[in-house]
Amino acid sequence: MILNKVIYADVTILDLIIVICVFIVAIFIAKTLSLYLRRSLKDKFRADKLEILTKVIYYGIIGVAVIIAFPILGINPSGLLVAGGIAGIIIGFASQSIVGNLISGLFLMIERPIKMGNAVQIGEYSGMVEDIRIISTTLRTWDGLYVRIPNEKVFSNSITNYVANVARRFGYVVGIRYSDDADQAISIMKRLIEEHPLALKNPPPQLFVDNLGDNAVNITVRMWAPVSEWYGLRMEMLWKIKKTLEENGIEIAFPQRTVWFANELNKREIKDPDT
Amino acid sequence: MPEKEENSLEKSKKGSDGLSSPVIHKPLFGYHEIPLSISHEGFSISAEPADEIVVYRRECGQEKVEKTLLVSDARLLINPVEPLNTPKEISPHLLIEFDKMLAVEPKARRKIFLTFPIEIGVFISAKREHKNIDVFGLHKQKFTLYGDPRVGVICKYWKSGVFSTAPALDPLREGVLRLTIINTTGDWVEATKAVFNAYAMKIHYNDDMVSMKATMKIIGPHIAETNFIDSPLEKNMINSLELYIARKLAVTEPKFVMELGI
């Protein structure tokens, strides 16, 4: 019978079909289970942790399939480990950059300076972390571009994680005219910050006259916001401050210069021809 | 179809003599048949059936909400929910700052009454299943940071007076929290705030009051553990349908450990 035909050693076509079936079943189970977990735990787990969990389960099932399949194919797993070790050294020398990326990827996963979904700046790229793979990290830049950065580069570059802490501070310098009351301006801005729910109560906001500039009394305004909300708040508050100050007769100063003439000017009045 | 009911929720009205005369109407919290129209100082709610749909409308201040519900035979459930959803659901923690610092004697167990903000949850109920369709609040909203930006947590902020008995409050705006403070240390401890995992809140209500019970176990000069107790403050209070129950979310750790100061 054709199924009993030996391919090599004791391995027959039937064994090969069994192995293929084991892998198909394993891939099917792994995909179904990870899809099910991804859907059912979506609301209960953070996206990055869920991704790691599903990947571990997926590759774990595939690993079990490999362990089942090897003896059927007449491969001794212990011998494979020795061969794999030697092969690893050879491959390592042959492909240093890939190994470098791989090791960097492992260190990134252990150190975890960035997580999936974080807003980060890595070197010249700024955006949202889409995925951290074993060889590379992918970002979606703020203008929607897909950027793949090798992990070695991620690891060796300086990383700014904008959302690593729960709150962040931002501020403005508001320049008002010398004729305006700075105390009143501070009091108005303090009230606006106090009234906004997303401007944090603690750490408290800071408002003070920072310097007496050439054209304006410069008031520094600093406030804290939840890290997920700071950018929206920053955009909202600046315009609100400007409008409210103007409604109260306080104007944002603009560059101006007073010119004094050494001699009295010779003035000539021009009459309006229509009058 | 039942007749449209007009509910006014004012608890009392001042007469011409300036004295309060009780004008009790149907309470807001509880089940309501559709059609429904409720107006109250600060907000209005309506649910109008039209063929196979129900149009839900709510106004509160400048905010207007309109939703179309594909349902034929349903009721609305309105009850207090965890005060975490407005203006944005960004934190599961509630920080209550005491208006006065509390000094707690060593090895003591004392009960105090605080206030907490109320958010009103509206659920559509059909075939024994509830779906949250709206949440709003009449209180002032504010967030704060407990701890430092690196290891702290963002919390909904509320400042409360400290009372020895349950204060009389507007149940649409504030609830009563009975906090049992247990000082397990052998030293005097100063407390200025309590932080709670608000997803584990157990809210109960009746016509006059919304209440919760909680404990604050002080285990060090700067460390305490807070927890909610599923028990009403008075007899015949109804258990609120909290949002985390409606959403079928599992609360893995109902306690909150205040490690960053009390």
C-alpha cells in the first residue's frame, strides 16, 4: 500500500500525513483559541498583555505539536538541541545583525521601556507602538505611517515614552499689557483651571509673574493633567484663557515701541476734503 | 400603551411663608415604564416610543443626549452608579479628601460619615437583561493625582465634610458614606483622605438617601487599606445596579491599598 511506503529510515508516507494533520490541527486550535481569547478578554486585559498572552498560547500549542511530530519523523529532540546549539553559533556568526536584533528584542521585552499602545519617540520617529516583535518594533506615526524599526536600533536609541507616567505637566507663557492687572489675570486663569475637571487638583497648578518682558508682563501658567488627556486640555485651555482674559478687559500684549523725538516735530494738519 | 407620566422630583417647595412644605412625587431612582418624561432642576429625561423603537433623550446643563433604542417591551431603570463615568471614564479610583484632618487614637475603631458624589445611571431593561444607555452627574467634576506621577494613580476627586451622624443630602447629588476607620497601629495616626477602588462600590438607595459602607484599615502611619461592605445603611434600601455588574466585568481586587500616604 502506498501509505506504508518508506520515505527515509522508518518514516512512511502515513507518518508524514499524520505529522501534517497534527500541524494543521495544532494551527487550527492555536488560531481559534487565540482569537477567542482576544475577543473575550478584550475588555478585561490591557492590549499589550493580551497580545503577549495570545502569542504565548499560540506558540505554546505549535511547540507541543512540534514535540509530538518529531518522534513520528524519527527525530530525537535531545539530539536536535545539540545540533541546534551548534547551528545557533554558526548562524549567530553568519547573521550578527539578526541575532543582535533578537537579543535586543528579548531585552526590550524584559526591561519594557515601551509597551504596545504607548505614545513614544524613538530616535527620529514619533508615534504609537503598534507591535513589539522579536526582531523589530513597529510604530504608527502621528500622520498614520507604518514604521518598522529593528530592535537593535530601538535598544541603542534614546526612548521617550510620553505615557509611562500617569500624569504630566504642561504650561504656557501668557504676556499681558503693562497697563493690565496681573493679579486679576492670575485669578481669572486660576478659576478657569479650577473649573476644568481634567486639570488636576493635585499637583496644584502654578501661576506666577515670571518676568517683566520688553513688551509684556509674562505670566507663567503650569498645570497637570492625566497623561491620556493632556494634549486635548492643552489645546482647549490656551484659547479659553485668551478669550476669558479679553472678556475681562485684559489683553495679550504685542511688540510695541515708544519713540521719543529730540526736537519738537513740525506738524502740518491735513483737512479731510469731504468735510 | 400607558399614559405618559409627568414626574417632578422636587422633594420640597418653599411656600409663600418661607417654610418648606413637602411635595413628594414619584422618586427618580427605580424602574420606570415607557413612555416617560421627567424634569428636574438641572436635567430632564424622556423616553418616547415610536413603532418598534424608543427614542431616549436627556438634557443636563449644556449636554444633550439622544439615543434610539430598538426595543418594543422594556422599562427604564434609573439608579445611582459609581461616580467614575463623567466627564470621561479615565480612572477606577475615587479619592475623598476630608475637609479637616482626622487624628485617630491608637488601636481604635471609629465610625464617621462622609459624602460622595452621585452619578445617575440610566439602563434599559428587557428580557431580564440590563444595558446602560446613559450616565450623568449634577456635581462638580474634578480629577486629582494620588501619589506622584511615576507610581501614583489618577482619581476622581471629592472633598467631603466629616460628620458623626449621617447628614441630610440631596440624593441626586450626594450620597452618604459610612466609613469605619480601624487604627491597627499602636500610635496616633493622622488621616486627610481615603482612596477607594470605586469599581467595588456597593451602592444602596431609598427615596431619601443614597449610601455606601466602607472600611479604612490603617496598617502603618502612611499606609491604609480600604474596602467596601455590601450592606445598606438603613433597612429597606435597594441595591443599585452598578455599572461593573451591568457590564459583567470581574472585579479582581476590590480593596485598595493606600501606600502613598493617608
